[in-house]
Amino acid sequence: MITTSMPEMRDALPQRGALIGLDTGTKTIGVAICDPGWRFATAGKTIMRRKFTADKALIREQIIERGVAGMVVGLPLNMDGSESPRSQGARAMARNLEDLGLPILMWDERWSTQAAERAMIEQDFSRARRAERIDSHAAALILQGAIDALMGSAF
């Protein structure tokens, strides 16, 4: 199941369980994981994109390793809320991950990369370190927004 509806996602999830957040780009996929209690999201690995089957295998490994119950995929929208060409790529990624059998929430990711960059600058990350970690930090912000919304409409 792929949805943009928080109630649908909440109904599809077990009472709790870790969630994985993905920030998909053309060259990388940022990965973040939240704790089973949905309190905080943590930046994980950044996957350098290759063939989709290899990317999917790495995502599957994270899902199994962390006991993930659902996925949140960043949906890059235009500032007016309309879909962008990049939105189609994120939706295609979600469709290709759907056979993993987990519910997938498409979550508005406007400003996630800029907010991640700003936070990393405040933490005095070097340019090189920011470049290698920006996508996973953006994934953590996307996931945190989704779990905050899930908790706001708690079970």
C-alpha cells in the first residue's frame, strides 16, 4: 500500500515498530530510521545509487536488520504543493519498493534538504562531511515530520 493519507498509514501500521525514511535523489538515497516508539529519527546510511535491484537489496537489508514496520518516502513537491518532475521519481521508487510488503507513506519533503544543510552548518560540519551526509540527514527530517504527525494522531 502506498498512500499520502496519515489515517491510512496509521491503520496499516502495527501499534508501533521502527520506520525507515528515504530521501531519493538521482545519485543517492538518504536513509533514516526511527525507534520503535516513534520518538526520534536518526540519520543512517547514504546509498550511492546504482542499479535499482542493488539499491533495493541494500534497503531490504536495513528493513530486516532494524525490524522495520513501514516506510516513509520523501515526496518532492513544488512550493505551491503541486507535483514536480522529481515527484514522479519518488513515486516510482515507492512503487518499486511496494513488493517488500510494508505500508509506504509519501511525505512532503519541501525544505528538508535546506533544513538539513542549515542544521549541519550550525553543528560545524565541514563542506565535505555535509556533502556525504546531507541526504541521510534530510531523510531523518522527513521521517521525523512523519512520526511527529503519527504521534499527533496517536493510536
